[in-house]
Amino acid sequence: MVAATLQREVSTIILEEVKDPDCAGVTITAVHVSRDFSHAILSVRARADKLDVTKQALAGLNRASPFIRRELSSRIALRKVPALRFIEDRGLVESVRVSELLRSLGFEGDGNGSTEL
């Protein structure tokens, strides 16, 4: 519940309040909150005109992190707003890498999740 709320609110803040152009086009794909709610890790992807700009977006988000945290404190009812850490979501990159590896080994996908040799 807290993770979903953080994901929604941080996405809104980035979209509507953060003015850093490096943060444009960011998608928060996952949020993991520590048990004591002191830290939150937010996985992000960013694309602009078919270019992966996640590294620039991470730099912008980490610069904007104190601002985002202050905005969160006025939007959500938590005793303590967690410290935010943004990381790259490597899921898509890894899935492409595995697909290419399987293809290079001679496996062909049928589009339904099964493969044939």
C-alpha cells in the first residue's frame, strides 16, 4: 500500500512539479520500501525519441530527490517520509539480453512464451 502510494505520488510530482529536463519521460516501474519506512528504492526507466536516457534521468532525479521528498511530506500521511533512492530498472535490458542469447543458441520463440529448437 505504501509502495503503491509512493509510486503514484512521486510519478505525479515528477510529471507536474520537477522542472529538470533530465527527468522528463521517466517511468517508475517499482518501489521497495524498508520495513521501518526510512528508505525507499524506486526503479526507473526513461526514454526519449527511442534513446535510452535513464542515466541522465537518474542524475536529475537524485538532484531533485530533496524537493520530491518535501513535496511528498505535504501529500501523504506518514510519520516519516522515506529517503528516496532512484536506481535503473534493468528488467527490460536483461530480458532483451536473454532473448538474444537464446536466439544465438538456436531457440526460436513462437510468440506464446514457448520455444523450439
